[in-house]
Amino acid sequence: MKYFGFTGHALNKQTIAPKVESILPENRRRKPSKSWIRRFLQRHHKLVLARGSGLDPKRARAFNKPVISHYFTLLGDIIKQHDIPWENVYNMDEKGIQLGGGRKGDATKYFFSREDQAKYQLKSDKLQLITIVEVVCADGSSDIMPCFIFPGATMAPEWFCEDGAL
């Protein structure tokens, strides 16, 4: 969340009130009313109240501009140093799908910048997941099919044979 400067630590209607109260002069210190919050949003068109997506605190600490910039600098150096062609550079990603349907999320809405595509609020959840894995080559080609990983499932024997032959 760029507007308040703290990604993952979004303000909601309840948490913004003490912050507003703390910046008022001593003689005018009081909690902002519901109408103040509505008027605040009308004055600040870049803000919107929305439900945030859960973001594990460990992931939030690891995903920041200096860490990501350092990673891509190192990756670029290795690719140049070893003269690795783009057809040998792959990206693998995974997506977890929660088993047993969804859980009802917290109905609390937080202040986010309208420009932010991802609206995250720190949240830790331990869920049983089905994992979908996809792999794409940096040159745009990919002959690796997506796969599904189920918890407790037996591994396919062809994974351990050359060219899929049993």
C-alpha cells in the first residue's frame, strides 16, 4: 500500500481513528466520526475501502524492492558470466488451491490506494492445498505441461524414468 507507506500494514476504519486523533492539537483531540471517514474518502480519490488479501509475514519480509533488485542483479550476472542462452532460462511458478472450499474472510475493509493492483493485509493461514505447477521458458516457448500435486498422493513412476518409459 503506497499511500501510507507500509505495505501489508493497511489502516481500517478502526485503526485510522487513533492515528488521526494523535495528530490533532491537544485542545481539539477527539475520535473522527463516521462522517469524517466518508468525507476523507471523498477528498482523497486515490483511496478506496476494500478487503485485503492474506499475506504471510515471512513472505512480506522477503518481497521488497531491494531484495528483488538484488536477486535480478545476481541472476543477470550469472546469465552473462556463463553465457546462458534464453532458451535455457525457465521460470517455475506454483498456485495453491485450498481443499474443502473457502473460508469466510474477515469483513473488515482497509484503506488502499486506487492505483494498487494487489491489496494485501498480513495474515497467517495453515491450509491443506492442491498445488498447480507451471513452467515457462524465458524465450516464450515451453514444452513442459502444467502438473497438479495432491497431498498424500503417490508419485507417478514415469517421473523417475528417462523419457517417461517405464
